[in-house]
Amino acid sequence: MEMKKSLMVKIGLIILIILGTGWLTFFKETRLGLDLKGGVYVVLEAQATDDLKVDDEAMKRLIEVLDRRVNSLGVTEPTIQRSGDKRIIVELPGVKNTEEAIKLIGKTALLEFRMMEDGEMGDVLLTGKELQKADVSFDNLGRPQIAFELTTKGAKVFAQITRDNIGKQLAITLDGEKQTAPTIQSEISAGRGVITGQYSVDEAKNLATLLNAGALPVRVELLETRSVGASLGEKSIAQSYQAAIIGALLIMVFMVIFYRLPGLVADVAIIIFAIISFGTLNFVDATLTLPGIAGFILAVGMAVDANVIIFERIKEEMVLGNSVLASIDNGFKKAYVAIFDSNITTLIITSILFMLGTGPIKGFAITLSIGILASMFTAIIVTKLLLKGFVYLLKVKSTVLFGVKEVK
Amino acid sequence: MKIMEKKNIYLGISIVLIVISLLSLGIKNFNYGIDFTGGNILQLKFEKNIDMESLDKVLEEIEIGYPVLSSRKVQISEGNVGIIRTPEINELEKGNILAELEKKYLKFEIQKSDKIGSTIGKELKWKAINALLIASLLIVGYITIRFEFKFALAAIIALFHDVIITLGVISLMGSEINSPFIAAVLTILGYSINDTIVVFDRIRENLKKNPSKSLGDIIDNSITQVFRRSINTSVTTLLAISAVLIFGGASIRTFITALLIGVLAGTYSSIFVASPVVDMLEKGEKVTLK
């Protein structure tokens, strides 16, 4: 009776785990990596200049500005994280216009006002720091332009500049490039103005966004940019899905042919393994990438390994003349050490990959780790229970169903 | 099975493969992708049929304004896809080049556009070597604790065997390698060690059972006992890998090919290399096991 009770508890727990992970597998949306969903990945590095050091404060402000810019893109799950001393990694999954997004991230967007003197640009009189807000508006001919409003302090300086320089040209530059240089007609005291460049509507919108988010506090260099179109990601998902199904089917057929009843049990275990590992992936909200899917498929192959080790052991026990149930118990006991030792070393490798890798490789390390843990769980606990359950229910006494000739 | 009798033949095969691999690595080296060298890659899906000649001609015209294009590599792939590799170009230049291409050639959709700075590429090589070393050290540590140092040494030799052969074949094939390749190599490390440990586990168990038998006999026995498991596990893993290789698309082909070679080498080495090496290291002295 006692045995039965603990068995019931075990079965109950396993069913709970399967239901839980099953729900997570089918109802929780999987976070897809950039290579599957499409989007942008950028590594940028802050560049120190003579008068500007790259310290924690500068990096913090840099992230803030990037954050504001990225928010304007309407991406659902952007991540902006610092990496090392001077680097920042920006990831924008699902962003449609990848080229525009990269431009938006990397531009310093420093707005400056200078007087034109003999066709040359003079000293900087006012910068974008004093900008209150910028908007796209249209001139009389319907051409897009950027209307800006200065802060109270900025407006005062602006009034002073315009009062003193009536009749002269005022240049407005962005990152050192002249956008426009209108001639000052009269004093402007309200602190409002427009920048008229040769912009398209999109360009004007982006520029307004950049100006509102503020200039980057330091110059940045884009060390790495990766962008993937959404259609390519969809194609990759379809291909991997097909590969996964075919791979799993091949393995399942092989197992039944080679191991008979235990093979069938292993097949059920593979399905349970798939549900548990995918559910766990969704549970920890890990990102699924293309190498990550390969990691999963590889894990299926390796998950079978634990079963193979166990079944071979059970067969050996049967050949020695042990009863079916005793062989199962002994086989599991003896296989356990090998399964444990061999999987720990693989986990050591995946942890290193996780720590040193970036994006897609991290995804691979995560799925393979989850796969290994799930495979140990299914092989050691689920397979054993299923196998004993089958033997018990079908009253199996003969070893033939295990692919072992009856030992007389 | 009598592995130990013919161990010189088995080890000989491995040595020949390793020498060929090292020669290829020394002479041919790798076909490094932009992840390592730095540079740009543009994968464009054009709206109409394209051919190499016409695309290259247009790029030649654009090259006048953008000399960086002169050392480009162009490749045509199925579905009107053109892949252009160039040295590093900045975002502004890239935008202009793309605009000119669209104007002078055909409309396209950008499927993929990567730029890797050369600093990142250099760091990647270091990261890869670091990862390999740290992984090796940790594995030696773990096996020394669970078995003993000789086994750890043999496992690492088997491991380098697998990694060198994989690197060699990929080098011989001239496949372009990028960062996922590093993940593949490390996974091979994991697989190889996993396979080797299953054999070692049997040797450990049999040594405890028959302390009086010679190590050579025990190794032969143990390998016979786990042989079917090794083959079956390789078969299932290879089935999974082949499915990805055939149906999984072109972008992870090198990654998967590396895994395929690694699994084959790993299976071979766990049976024919690791255990004979343990025996050779032993050279007659008694093994003490924890």
C-alpha cells in the first residue's frame, strides 16, 4: 500500500508538470530572437574625446537618450543594455524599417546655431540642449519642415542673438552639417523657429524624434549592426519547424524498430520531453534563436541517449536471467551514474557558452541546457514510471518485448 | 571486441586524420566570415530574376563613387537573392550604395544586413580560444574528481582529436565560418566528452568488480558492453542533425556540418582513442580508483 501511495504522488506530480509546461508551451507566446522575428541588433561604443571622458555618468545619460529614441519607434520589447565599460547593446526585435532604425540609434543629433560670417560658420551660440520640443510641420508649399520651441533660457539667448544680428545669416547645423541658414529679419523673442532642409516627410519625422530625444552626450561608433528582415525570419521558422518534426519522427521510428516496447516508451518520453523543455523555455522567458532551435533538435537526439543507456542496461540485466521488473530496477540504478556524469560535463560547456556568447549563441546554450535537464528528468523519472506502468498494466512477463530472447 | 589488440591501427587512423587536418589548417586556413574579419554583408531579395553578370556590372558602376566596393564578393542564391560581401562600410555610405543599386538595377527587399567592426572580429577569436581553454580545464577538473587524472588526460586528448578533425574538415571544405561555428565546436566538446564518459563509467565499474584483471581486458570488455549504446546514440543524434542539415535552411549549414563531423569523430574517439590512451598512460601500473 505504501509503495502505491508514493507512486500515486509521483504520477500526480508528473502529470502536473506536464500540464503546466504543456500550458506554457501552447498558450504562452515564445520570445523570438532577431534572426527569427526580424529586427535590429546594434553594438555601439562611446568614443572619448579631448574634452569628454567616457565615465559611468556619460554612459548613463547615453542609455537614457537611446531609450527615448528607441521608445519613439514603437518596438514592443526593446532592450538597451550596457556591455563592459564603453559599450551598449541595443536590440529591437520586430522593427520594420531596419535601416532607419540603425540611423536613428547611431546619430549624435547635436543641434547647433551659429552665425555665418563671410560664408564661413562662426562659433556655436546655442545648442540643442536648450530645445523644449520639435515637431514636423509644413510650409506654405506643403514641404515638411521642423518647428522647434526653445526653453525659457534658450529663448532669451535666441532673442539676444537675433536682435544683435538682424540682416545676417543664422546657420542651423546638425552634427556639424548645415541644414539651413536663413537671414534674420527681426528679433525673435518667442523662442520658436523652423528648420527648413530638403527633407522628405520621413526624414523630418526622424529628425524631430532625434531632437526631442536629445543629442547623444558622447560620440558613438557602431561596432556591429545586424538586421534581419521579417520575411527571412518567417522562412527560417518554417524550415526549422519542418526539420524538427522530421528529425523527431526519424528518431522515434528508429527507437521502436530497435527497442520495441521500451522504444515506444522512449517515444512517449520524447514527446513529454519536448513539451517540458519548450514549456520551460517559455517559463523562463528565454529567447528562441535559430541556433537555439538547432540546440533543441540536438537535445532530442541526446535525450534519447539517456534512454538508450538505460535500455541497454535493462537488456543486459535480462540476458543475465533477471525478471522483467528486477531488470528495469537494476538497469535504471546502474545507468544513473553514467547519465549524470556525462550530462554534467555537457552542462559545463553550455554554461561557458552562455557566459561568453552573444545573442544567437546564448540562445543555443539556453535551449541545449534546458534540453539536457529536461532529458535527464524524463529519462530517469518519466521513462521509468511509464515502463513499469506498461509492464504492470500489460502484465509483461516475457523479455521478448524488450528485444531480448527468452532466457531459459 | 578486441580493441586493444589493434589499437595501433585505430590510433594510426586518427593520427593520419589529425595530420591531414593540421596541414589543411596550416596551409589553407579557414574561410573566415565577417564575424571574424569585420566587414559588411548584404543579402538582398530582388523583385525579378537576377544574374551574376548584370549585378556585378551595376556594382562596378557604383564602385566609381564608392571604392570600398572594389574588393566585394558577390554571390547569387535561390529566390532572386544576391549576397554582397564588402570590407567595412559606414551606415551613410551603405545607404547611398543601396539607393544607387535600386535606381540603377532592380527593386529589392533587404533580407539581411550585417556590419561587423574589425575590433569585434578580433575579440571573437580571443573569446573562442578562451572558451575552449576554460572548457577544457573545467572538464579535466571534473573528470579528475570523478575518475582520475589519467582518464581526464585521455578524455582531453580524445576531445582535441575531435575538435582538430572537425576544424580540419571545415577548413578543407572551405566553408565560411562565423560565430555560430564556435558554438558548434564547443557543442562537439560536450558531445565528445559525454560519449567518452559513458565508456569510462563502464571501465570504472568493471575495474571495481574485477580488480585482478588487466586494464586492457577490462577496457575491451567495457567497450563491448557500451558499443551498441555508442552507435545507437550516434545514430539518433545524427538523424536529428541530418534533418536540420537537409531541411533547416542555408544559414546554419556550416554550423550543422561541423556538428555532423564532430559527432562522427566523437563516436570514433570515445571507442578507439580515449580508452587505448588510458591504457598507454597506464603502462602496466595498477589503476587506483576513487
